[in-house]
Amino acid sequence: MKSAQAAKEDEGSREFEFTARDLVRVSALIHERAGIALNPRKENMVYGRLSRRLRACGVSSFGEYLDMLEGDPDSVEWEAFTNALTTNLTAFFRENHHFPILREHLLARREREHLVVWCAAASTGEEPYSIAITACEAFGTLSPPVHVIASDIDTGVLAVGDRGIYPLERMRGMDVTLLRRYFQKGRGANNGLARVRPELRSLVKFCRINLRDQRWNVAGEVDAIFCRNVLIYFNRETQLGVLSRFAPLLASGGLLFAGHSESLAYAAHLFRPLGNTVYAKVLGGAEPAR
């Protein structure tokens, strides 16, 4: 942990002045736009990420930059602002205990003509592709009756996922059989890279969805929702708002997969735990007491 003197030296070496009021304004704006509750201790992270935007926009202060955003709610810079403050930590088959559960869940619902899984925080695509691989393995085909909706608020990471090209080092630890079956290794100038096979790519649709929005572009009922390690960035009110909109989207018997550090005990009127941070919808659940 840095000493108070070291922190002061950091502030003194900054290119732009960044005041406590600036941090409060940033926190309010990102909460309003994306529902993210910024930790005040993340001041250095916020400064580092947004100072790049100040340079790109040619402004001389955080106050000027934030005034610019507030003065034009439709500015394209809002997208860059949101992308800059979004945390994207992901990996193929991260929290691996969920995927055998998903496999059995999909097989148990095989009588349905078409199954839909929504990955509500797709990041750079590793999680939705892991879901698609699980579906292929479950049904023993590269064309299972499963469609994966891969959404995120960050358009930059969605573009990476949509391309479906990854450094092989990102796949370290993945079963070699799966790597050979679902990825194509690059050669020559692309050595060290791997591309998602077209058949797997066709199962996944990437799109931008802000979980704070009151309406989402998700049609019909879904069989499972992956929303892992996302709710921890929201305050309780936003968490409940998101969960209350998840519940009606889940088909009967559908499952919600949460992150390892997330407990939905505060939403017991909406979801009941099945173990391993997997939840089922409470049918006819009442509104919480106020």
C-alpha cells in the first residue's frame, strides 16, 4: 500500500489536475449511464483511464471534459467514457464448475426446439464461446439447437469477441481436444493466434446491452442467464432492478448463473439458490417488503 507521501507525489506528477469533486462527478455519471458504483479508492484507476480520453478529445482539464459530456447527452464520447471505466476480466471456462451444470441443464431441455443462453457480460468473448462449446459437447455436434446471446456495455470488447481471434496463451489450460476441435491455429504472420471455428462463431450473437436500461433487446424466453461477477459493481438498488428484469425473461425451469463472490440472498423473493451460485426463478414471487 502506498504511503500518504507517495500518493501526494503521484498527484503532483499528474498531467491533469484531478480533484475530489471531479471524482464525485465521474462516479455520478458512470452510475447514471451504466449503473456502476465506483469505489472511491479507485481514484488512480479512474484518472489513468480517463486521462487518455482527455488527450484524445484535446481538452485541458477533467472539468472541461465532464462539462462536455454533460452538455451533450448524445455525444459519441459517452461510449468511450463508459468503455474506459468498464472492468473486463475473463477467461475461457472461468469458474469451470458451472459448465457441467449447464451441460446437464441443456440436455434436460432437449425436447425444446430451440434453446437460448444469454451471457449478459460477454467481455471479449471467452465466456460466450465457452458456453457454445459446452452446448456442442452436450449434443455431440457443431450445430446444436442452442443460440448464445453475448452482450456487454463495452463496444470495444464486443468487437474483440466478434472477431473471435485470440492469442494461444489465453487458452493455456484448455483441454487440448477442445482446442483442436473448436479453434483454428494461425500460421505465418498469424502464428501464436487461434480463430474460433466458423461453426462455433455462428452460434453466438454479439450485441450491446446496458443492464441499467429498463428494456433489453432480448426477445422471448431464455433457458439460462450467465451474469457472473457483474452485480458486485452495482449498488443494491441497481442489483435488484437487474434481477427483477431477469426473472420474467427466464423460461420455466431456467437457470441464473452468478459469480463465485455473489450471493442473491437479498433477492430471495425472485431467485432461490440451487448451490454452486446457480439460481432458479421463484414462481409467483412476491415483491420485497418495504
